[in-house]
Amino acid sequence: MPCPRQGSHHDHYLELLEHLKTIFPVPVSNPVLDGYFVHTVSRFLDMVDDLKSAVPLLGEKRTDHYITSQEKRFPDNLSSVAVVTRQLAEHCQGMPIWAHPNAQINVIPPTTIPSPWTDARAVATVARGRPIN
């Protein structure tokens, strides 16, 4: 009787396990996988950097985001990391660059959550004739 650990099913399992280990993070440092991760993130940032211009938007303004998002479905097959990274960069098209010096959205900053409460307290304090601390 053959050993249960031998055979094509066990070998196939070990091949799949080794492949899965390259996809998911491991608790110990692996210089090859760490380098692959850094390269992937660097490549994505390069793609986003290519979208930058004098206009405070990434790429060109897109109005079809909502329409096309309604038509999208999950793909039937898995994609490579490079394809997914490219798709993520394409989704950045038309996003505002909030820190861009030409962005007019920085002229009047949005109020923070405590601001209305602070303003109401200041008005009430002045109405009572006491100085604001």
C-alpha cells in the first residue's frame, strides 16, 4: 500500500501551497517578496504620477465613472497584479489633487465637526456678556 503522502494529489497540493505563499504576506521577512511588493507599489505610484499636470486633477476629468461603474461586474478569471495595478491607476483618473497649489478647493476649507459647537458656544457666551476663554 503506498504512503498517503505520496502521489500526484499531494504533489499538486504542495505546488498550490507554494504558489499561495508567494501571494499572501508572511510573518517573517522574505527579501524577494518584499522587493516584489515595493516594486508593485512603486510602479503604481509611477502610473499615478504620470497623471499629474498643471491642472489640479489626476489625468482628465471623467463624468462616466458612475455610469460605467453600474455596468461593471466581477471578472470570471483572476488577473495579474500588473493588470489590477493598471486598473487602480485608471480609477484615479479625474480625482482632485487636494494639495495642488492651483486647486481652488483650498480657498475655503470645509468646517470641522467641532466648529458649529464652538461657534454656538461663543455666541451664547457673548450674549451673556462674558469674555470668551
